[in-house]
Amino acid sequence: MVDGESVVKVAVICFCWWCAVVDHRLEVVKVESLVSARELLLGLGCDPRGVEIMVPKAVLVMVRCREVVLQDAVMVKQDMLSVGGEVAIPRYTYDRMMDTADILVFGTVAQLEELVEKLRRHYPRIRGLAEELSAVVAGFR
């Protein structure tokens, strides 16, 4: 049996036999706002309806949250992971659940919007954090 990696290599080798080598002139594009993401996508000739779906997925946002109760940080991390984002928490979190610390929440605008909706379902302290995050995300719209 051939493992997945070997299959991919074989497929790439076979594909290369069918085509000429082309220099695609790859370029890393830095997108810092939804406006610039929209302009870039429309400039490529994408369907405007598709652009509105893709734009919130095009911008990575990192938000530092200060003095979060670590018990809450764990819940925020779980909710953010469930929507495909990430939350950096201190390594000592599980030993000091009632302490506070800074955390870093990061994901696309779309993921942060989903996170806000999930956090609004929790108890008041986390709902407060949800409203603060919502204000940050609204700044990208």
C-alpha cells in the first residue's frame, strides 16, 4: 500500500510530465484591511457576491486581551479553536485558573465574528469580553 505522501509525489510527477515548467512569479500579498482585500479580489475579476464571502476570511487579526481570568481564557480558547482560530494562553493556566493574565486571540475577521457569537452564550464575565471583541472586530468593517 502506498502512503498518502507517496501518492501526492506520484501525482505531482505525473502532472509535471503533462505540462511545461512555468514561472508563476509568486508574490506574498500583505492585506491589512477589508477594504484592501475587497479591492484585490475585485481586481482579480472575482464575482462580487463571492468577494463578500471571501473578504472577512482574508484579514488575520491578532488581539491582545489584558487581565483575563484564566478560567475564561480556557473557554475562549476552546471556542476559538472550534471556529478555526487560535488563542495563546500562558503555560501555567491550568494551575492558576482564578488568576488573570494576558492572552492573544488571533484569526480572521470571520472567525472573530463567530467567536463573539459563541462567547455571548456564556456567563456575564465572558459576555463582557465578547462585547469588547465585537467592538474591535467592528473596526475592521
